[in-house]
Amino acid sequence: MSKENATIHKKSAMDSFLNVIEKVCNKLPSPPFIFMGLFALVAVLSFIVSATGASVINPSNGEAVMAQKFLSIEGLHWFLSNMVKNFTGFAPLGLVITMTLGIGLCEESGLVMSLLRAGLSNVPPAIVPFLIAFIGTVGNIASDTANVIVPPVAGILFLAAGRHPVVGMICGYAGANAGFTANLMIAGTDSLLQGITNTAILTLIPDGSYQVDVTCNWFFMIASTFFCTVVIGGVVTLMVEPRFGKYTGAADEKIEKNTAEQSKGLKAAGLFALIYIIILLVLFFTGPLAAEGGAFIGSPFLSGLIPILFVLFAGCGVVCGLASGTFKGTAGITKAMNKQMAGMASFVSFTFFAGQFQSLFNWTKLGTMLAIVGADALESLGLVGIPMFVMFILLTTCINMFMSSGSAKWAILAPIFVPMFMLLGYHPGFTQLLYRLGDSPTNAITPVSPYIWMVLEIARTKYDKDLELGTMIGGLVPIAIVLEVLWIIFMIIWYIAGLPIGPGVGAALPAGIL
């Protein structure tokens, strides 16, 4: 390999730091065992706090709150009566499985890959990084699928444009991970986090009379999609690409065009989507899917968005698969669904233990007590508003370096911070938004993600056999840092301007909720 083409492999302080992180992360147990440990911890703490007789006053109703001890006859009866309910009633379970089933049919039919092939041909070189960043960012509509598809395609596209393919893979990976939480549409991430948020709200409002909608972050995330595209594409162009010399390896890679069958499937899916959207518009403007007076906020359309999206994705996938020949009748469709559900096994096991932990945390009243004490402490210190937002984002960022599962982190943080922020007057949807800003950018640089190793191996095989993890992360770190800083500033401007973060949702908790 020529010096000109060689990738930088310097051992820096950052490399050493990341190596330490990697070693620590590798020793962490899997999420089910983490939640087993948390369950045991809450059980013991509830006994200790209850024994002290400590209590706090709930400002929402003026009543004293005391801990309920799990290690008691009452706790045993509660657990035996509610263990199954804690699992099946865990809000994210049904939401995520539903969205996975619908989007999975798109993936298995070949629709996702066909769309990428159709959208990444004959692209001007100057906009390549921005296009890759955009596709990677909106790719979370298919959950982790973007991690598998976008980086290799991005490498090919960069190479075809006369640019370094490893930089292309870094750009694609950054878009799929650092911009993971943003999207133009409601994705599985929205439904997953919303479910956990609503479970956390029960800490203060146990009757379930107040919940957030899956669209609670939608407006901000639409804007963030374009924001992430510009920032990631710009950092790749100005900061990352200059670190890599001119690529002098083989340059005969091409983006394969869709076959006639694949094009047929793509057109059929597009026709289905068009007809379906027209039907939805008719139903909305004629009244069945609209709220009283034809309003969008509070409409059956918003409350039923998950099943509406399920039909859209599942329908497009089925039509595409049948038209292209990927699905051989109903047997092929069933096989595709079974394959997607088989891949949900790890999530289901995580859900079982996370559901037990969250339910116990709520039942013992420790979540309520911690939220009230924390809110009082923040108020007494004067640490509210923007400084508090930034600190919470940075806390999430630090945790993200050691725990890659976004759902696991939010399942731990939500029961504490959602009610705490509510007591301080902030909307739970806004707290969820702050978490997403801390979680998303550092997804790209956490070594605990299996996908960074996949991308590294592909890059070694195809473009640079000497490529090291430190080099990959060295290219991703400036993207993550710049995006985090600018995204926080973007959020602050949005907050100061008083703009809604979703339909009918602002930063402030509506009056009369508590």
C-alpha cells in the first residue's frame, strides 16, 4: 500500500481511552442480567428505606409518599399476582413487535435494498456525503437494518465518485447511528421510547389518565433529520476526509442496478403506497380519521398511527415481494414473518426483565420518592432549565459509551427523570427528547455495538486490510462531538423560541396534569 493511500494509525490518548472503554464494556453483562441486578437492588433498597420510615410529600396532591418493601408478604403476593402482567403489559413489547413485523416484511421482500439502489445512482460527487448522511439518518425506519445496508453501499458510492471508500463507510455508519433517532416518519424508535415513557408516567399518575403520544417528538425529529444530514455531511467533508489520503486501490466497484423483477416489485409497492395514502387522506378529510372539527391533534389518525403505519409497511412489503417473485405465495410471506419474529427473541427476553424492574420500581414508590427528592434538590440548587437539560444529555452520553441498547438505558433512566422533570413542570415528551439527543450521537463511537465490528471487517476485506478500529473511531469521534454540541445548541434555540416538539406538545407540562 502506498503512503498516499495509507490510513492513519497513530496511537493517541484518545485511542488509549477508547481501548479502556472497550475492555470495560466487554465485561458488562447482557441487558437481561443487568435488569436482574437492578431488580435485586430495588428490592433491597425498598426494605432499607421502608425500615427508616422516610417519607416525602408529593407536590401534585400533598400526600405523604412512603416506600413499600418488596421483601415482605405483601411484596410476595404482589409479585405472584403481577409477574405475567408486568411482562405482557410492558408498553414497548406490542409496539415494537408490531412495527418490526411490518418493516420486516419490507426488508425481507427486498424493498429496502431496491429503494437504496434506485436512490443512489448517478449522484454528483459534491453531495455524496450529504446524501449518504440523509439515507443513514432516515434508515432507522428499518431499525438496525441501516447499519447493515448503508455503510457498504456508501463505500461503493464514494469509490464511484472518486473519493475514499473507507470515508464513505464512516459517513454511512455515522448517519445510521449518530443520526439514529431522527426521521421524517414515525419509526420503531418512537414507539419503543414512548412506551417506556408512558410506563414511567405511571409513577406519578398511576391511573394512566395521562399518556404521551407516539408523535410527541415528531416535529423536532423532522427538523433534526435535515440538521443531522448537514452536520454529518459537512464534518465528513471538512474534517474526516482530509485525514485520509487519495485512495489508489481498485476502483471498479459499481452500484448494481435493480433487476427487472426488482423494479417491478418497487413500482408495485409504490402504487400500493399511493393508493393507501389517498384512502387515508379521504378518510381524514371526510371525518372518520379526524378529531372534532376536522382537527389533526387528538384525532384517531394520531392515536392509531402505529396500526396505520403497520398496514403501510406490511402492505408495501407483501406487494413488492409478490410482484418481484421474492415471496412465493402465502408460504413465502409466512416464512418472512417468522424470520423477523425469530430475530426478536433477544428483545423479548430483555422486555421480560425490564418490565419486572420498572413495575417493581413503581410499586415500591422508590421512583416517586427519588423523583420528588431530585426535583427539590435541583430547585434548591437553582439547576433548572437549560443547565439541567444539558447535564441530563451529557449523563446519557456517558452511559451510552458502556451500554449500546437505547431501550435498556431509557428503561433505567425514565422512571427517575420523567417524573422528576414533570414535577419541575416539563413535559415527559420533552424529557424523552433530551434523552434521544444524548443517546444518538455517541451511538457511532461506542465499541460495544456489534455493527462497528461488522463495518470494520467489510472495510478491511474490500479496501484496506490494515485498517484498525482506532482509525474507524478516530473518523467517527469528530462527527459525534460536533453533532452533539450543535444538536444541543439547536435544541436550546428551539426551546427558547417556544416551538412545539410534536403535535400539541411543547417543553412545558400542560396545566392541571399534576
